[in-house]
Amino acid sequence: MKKIVILLLFAIFYLLSKAAIVSGYVQSENGHPLGGVLVKSSLAGTISAEDGRFLLKAMTSDTLLFHKLGYSDLQIAMALLPKYVRMQKEAIPVSGSSISARYTATGENLPAHWVMVAEESSSSDLSELISRNSALYSTGTQTAGLVQTLAVPGFDARHTLIMLDGISLNAAGEEFDLSQIPLAMVAEIEIIPGNLNALAGSGSMGAIINIKTRNLPSNFHYEISQETGSFAYYKTDLLLGVRKKTLSLQASATSQQAENDFEYEVPAYWNMPSSTLKRENNRFRQLDLAAVLKFNYRQHLLEYKVFYTDYFRMLPGPVNNPEQFHLARITGNILRQQLRLLWQSNILDLELQAWHDQDDNIYDNTRLEEPYNNYPLYYIYGKNRQSITGCRPRIKWRSAGWLRLDLGAEYLNETYAYQEITQPQNSIPEKKRDTVSGFTATELTRNVRESQLWLKGNFRQDSSSDFAEHPSFSLLTGWRPQNGLGPELTLTYSDAYTLPSFYNLYWQGSSEAVGNPDLLPEKNKSYQVHGKFTTAGFDLGINWRHDDLQDKIAWIQTFNKAWKPVNIAAAKVVNLEVNANIMLPWSLSAKGLWNFTFSEDKTLLENGEHSAYYGKKLIYTPDYRGNLTLTWQPGKLLISAGSEFVGKQWTTRDQLIDTKELPAYSIYNLFISYIMPWKKVKMTLALKINNIRNEFYQTYDYMPQPGRSFLLSLKISPQKNNL
């Protein structure tokens, strides 16, 4: 024990001896002070003040990163750091603005943290990258290439609003598949935990994830990658980008497919004659195409984005009744288009965003064998069509550093129709929903010595054609040091709602779910406290939130084994998240996150008495989730070992039978990559092994997860010039 303590003290002493306080000034190319610049080292990060001054801790061997929207990123080694750092105006600024615009010189006044997408990241997709760096967890079957959705513990994936450069991707109250966004086109990801509908509208009761598209690093850029792995998985990525003066174009194509059949261990309480079974009929294929066109001239920006997805997926359904969904499948295509106009000055931004999404799919369960092929309840061939058209004008005004004002309006038109060929009487004629919204955000900021105090209020009023008017608001206040070192604190209170999506109301196209037209909007009052402490080589964050939900939508299995959404009268969810990052000697780093969840069904009967479920835990809400990662990166080699821990979770509301509580589980993963430079080309070879111990676990009842698997990838991209 003494040896361990001595080694730990030596490591801390060694780390501190290599750390130093760095200060300087950031200027524009014309020598004017540049505020709001993100300055990052391996130990800390800060934002330059209005006069351009920055102060932070860094290792003597660090390379500092300077980042600001509209300017080219700059990397400077500590040994070459000048007193005055000058940044060049980028001809094509980074695409989009986040949902929480940079109102102050110290960055986002929200309990948010940023995930920088590194080229050598051990994550191969967006969902995995986010879940490894936040309390959000991935839902669904964990095989490569399938639907990737994220949720906050105690909430569902439909409560996580996914945005692309500030534009919502998922319809209100509906989950979004992150696999449709190519990782190669992502610059950074903004994660905003909390009940923040006042910022983005319905659907963000759990969290907001804003994905920011990357800027071209050169006038011509390319990336090619090939992945292969278990379950006959293959994936090919291609990214091309060209830029000339004020015009740039990026295009990407991703093709992936897999069989995804796997063996799994049979739980003892299933009373099966065999100890293992095989989950079959999981085949899928998917093609994703994307393009981003930008035109920038002085203070004007015009950009157009288009994303197209064509997919085919088998839907095996729960393993306790596979015969009811024999060879069931869903095919479809999704087209998303976005247009953005922006004019900027020193104190005023005028912005107009417009978008259109079209989703068409066919659910086919007509390959059933006897006797199920004679049951109209299962024998279905149906077509679903959903479209969303939106427009959002916005004005952002800022005074001399202490007052910010954001005013805007939004119009949404949503339509949905279902045509069932096998049973025409079940068809649903086109349903429409028009939503008109107005929103405002006001922020007051005061600098006190080396700290900053701020108060921010957000208000939004939504009026929908099929539901009553829904106001939402949030109040935030906080304190933080300007140099990014030491403690910071944020307090939040919010009141918001989530409308049921058309799919939740009317969906008929899946072997696993059916809609419920009697659903009511969900409501939520939330309190949140976010604290963080940062010092040399170490930061510790704590986030506590308390949510009181009314008419929460929960999914239950019906008599035909399909899942159906229903409103429960009330629920309480309390989350406590603790996360830490530490830089260690010898090119080592470690990070960990642990989230404790307390959930309780608070449903009352009409006479005010407790219901049969009162005091029970919410289904599929484990008591805890955690992950730990240790990374060693000596030069071109990277080795990362990670683990994930998930507690027990109930699958039924009554919680009377112990076998209906899924056991806790832990899985371990390993990632190894090596960079092989050759002339002007960089080749990155990577190997990832998931679930090394071949652990059997379930995230949903009768939905087993795969055991050990591997993923081998090769990526080719241009060499970067080191500054």
C-alpha cells in the first residue's frame, strides 16, 4: 500500500512539475483584440476575454489549440508560443451556429460540455462517441450499423433532440437515428443536458445534442476508410471536399451491410432445453449520401445541406415469439434538406433557416408461416409517409459585453399517412400538424475581478393545430472563473413539454411497436445544479437534476407481444452524474463517468389514492450507469481500454416477479490504432474488440445483445502540416 501511495505522489509531483501557467493575447489578422476564442491545452480550456487575453494551465510539451467560429483553427507548440497570437479570417466559416449561440466572451452559459471528434478516436460512430463522453446511453441492439439512438437515464431516446448546425433532425417526440450522419463530416458535438425545450422546442426534455459540421482543412481534402468485422459486417466511407475562394463543397458516401446473426446465452428462468440459441434474421444494408455547399462573401453566408438514406432492415422481434415476425422487414428512404442564410456584424446577426424532411418506408410481414399467416394482426404490408417542413427567422443582438438578446419565430408543418395493403380498413388518412412558435432569450453578464456572473432567461410559446398551446421557459444563473481554472457553478429551473409524434400516435410499421392515438403531451418541471472544478491535469464535474413528469409515455408489451406507448399519470426522476478526467505521466490519461438514477412512478387514481404502481421504479431505468477508460498514446500508437457498467432494471410496472428484473452487467472493450505516414498520405490502422469477456446481457426483455465481436478498419487521409 505504501508503494502505491508513493507512486501516486510521484506521478502527481511529476505532472505538476511539467505544468505551467500560460498567458497571452489573441488578435485578428489586423491586430484587433479577439474575444470568444476557445484556447485548449491537454490540461484545461478557456475562452479569451474581450481584450483578447487568455490564461490557462498547460504542459510544457503541449500544443495549444485556438478555435473561433469564422476563423481558421490554429495550433501552436508551447515552445513557439508568442505573446500575441494572430488568427486568420476563414474564407468559409465553420458551418452553422449551435442552438445556444456564443452570447458571451466566456462561451456557452449552459451546463454543457464539448466532445471534440478526434481522427484517432476509438469510436467508430457518433452514438458510441457521445455515450463514452456523457451520461447518455445507447439504446437498441449493439451490433454495428443498426439504428443508433441515445437517451438520458430515466428518459427515452425521443426526449433527446438531435440537431445539425442548430436545426432539429428528429420530429417532436420521436427518436433520431444517428447512423444517418457521417462521422467524417462532423467537427464537434455540443451536449446540453437538461429540460431545455425553451431553447429548441418540443422533444428536448432529456438533452440537446448539436452536431457541428466540419470546415475544410485545405483547398482539397479526402478521406477513405474501410471497416470489416464480426457478423459479416462491411462498411466503406468516402469523403471529398474542394474549396476555392468563397465557395466550398463537401460530399460523402457511406455504404454498410451485415448479417448480424449471433448466438446468445439462454437465461435459466426461460426453461429452455438448450443453453444457447441463435438470434437470426437480422440482416441489414444502408446507403448514406451527403453534401454541403457553402458560399461566403464578407458578412454574408449561404449554405445548403442535403442528406439521403436508403435502407433495408430485417425485424426479428422479441426472441420469445419469433414466429410472429418471421422474415419481417422494413425498407425505406429518407431525404433531408437544409438552407441557411446569415448576415453578421459586430453587434447584430440576422439569420434565416429553412428545412424539409421526407421519410417513406414499407413494413412487410407477409412471409409468415402457418398459422400466423392467417392472422391479420400479424400479416401486414403497410406504407408509412412522414414529412416535416420548417422555417425559422432569428435576430441576435449583443451590447458592449453585458447584455445579449435573441428573438425568433418558427413555423413547422408535419404530415403523416399510413396505407395498409393487406387490411385497407386499418389505413390512416393523412394527418397534419401546424405549429407556430415564438421564442426569446435574454442574458445579463457581469465580470467581477477574475470571475463572471451571469443570468439568462429563455421563453418559448408553441401553438399546435392538434394540441393546446404550450409555453415553456428556463431560468439559468451561474458563476465561473475567466481563466477556466478553479470551480464553476450553474443553476437551472425549467418547465417544458413534449408532443407525441405521429409515429407514437399512429405507427403500424414495425414488428416491435404499434402507435396509440389517445396519447397526451408529456410535461416536465426540472431543477438542475451543475458544478465543475478544474486544475492542472485534472477536472471533476458533478451534475444533479430532479425531474417531475406528468403524463409520461411508457412502452408496454401488448397481448400480441408488440410494444405500445401509454401515458402514466406522473413520475419522478433524479439523476446524479459524476465525471472526472486526469492527465497522467508516461502519455497516459484516464476518464470516468458514473450516473446514479432514482426513479419512481407517482401515478394516482381519479379519487386521489395511490395506484397499484405508485412507488415502483420506472421500467428500463437502471439504478446506475458508468464507464471507465484508460488511454496510452506514445506517439503514433494508441491503446485504449474501456469498461461499461449497468445496474439492474425492471421490465414490468408491477415488479412482482424477480425474473422480470434484468440483472446488472459489465462489458469491457479494447481499441488499438497505429498511424503509418507515407509521403503525403496518412494511413491509420485500427482494431476494436467489443465485449472481451463475451458477457451475456439484455437491455430489453427478450432482446439479447451480442457477445464478443471485433472491428478492423483502415483509414487513408492527407498528412497535416504541423505548426
